Amino acid sequence: METLTVRKVGVKFRPAALVMTYSEDASIRRRCIPVRNINKDSDIENLASEMRCLKQHSRFISQLSKLQLMKMLTFIKDNLNGLSLDESISKSKNLDTIDPNEDLNKADQETLVRKKAAMEESFLKNHKKPTDADFQYDIEKDFPINDAVETVNWSDDDDDFEF
């Protein structure tokens, strides 16, 4: 038996479903996975976790990254909330963009979960494993020192210890 390879993933709004095109056994197939229990106020992270636990579809859904599954479910949720597909796609691109100057302490829970998933996917894509050909152990790198380095005076006076 050949491995299952996902080629495309999309959504269907009425009824709500994930549509996957995949190849298996040298043939291309399409599978419609219904998304039940989704409403305007659904928690996307919990819904994604529930869908990964479905016995009937687990081998298909397990092929998707957490971020990709959450993105597809968000498209369905946004459609239920009245957003058009174009608006939902632009909102999704904004959520998947990681800005180092953005304060995630002020973000809502859904935004935070999406940003974390995007960071995790980026990390895994750039992660070097010991089995990779270009893996190097114990890399030392010198960083340029800025002239505006703050000095701390409290650590200079070692002889002023009084308890």
C-alpha cells in the first residue's frame, strides 16, 4: 500500500466540509469531510483537535498541519459570520504573518493560537535535524556589539557585600 499524499485542501460552505484531493495507490481521489458542530462562536483550536480524533477521517486529517487545518476551519467560521471569502483570506494572511514588533500579550486567544501555530510551522520548516546533510553540532557565532551597550553599575562593586 502506498502512502497517502495530500495534493489540495479546500472548504465547502454549504454544508460545511473540508474537501481534500489526495493520491494513493497511483490514483487521485477526492474526499469530503463534514465539519459538524461548527457555529459562529466555535473555538477553532478545540474543533481542530476534535477533528483529528475522528476515527473515520483521522488518516486524512493527520496529513494536514495544525495551522492548515485551523486556517480551513476559520474560513468556514468566517463564512458563518458573514465575511466573504476574499475578506477571510486577507484576514488569514494577516494572522499568519509574524511581526516581531507586535505585542501578542494584547492579542485575543484565537489570534494568539494562530500566531503560535504559524511560528511553530516556521520553526519546523527551518529546524535542522541531526540526520540532515547540512547539520552542524555546536555552532558558535559572534554577534556585532553595539556601541550603545548599557553598563550595569551594581555588578562592579564586589567589595560592598554587607548582610
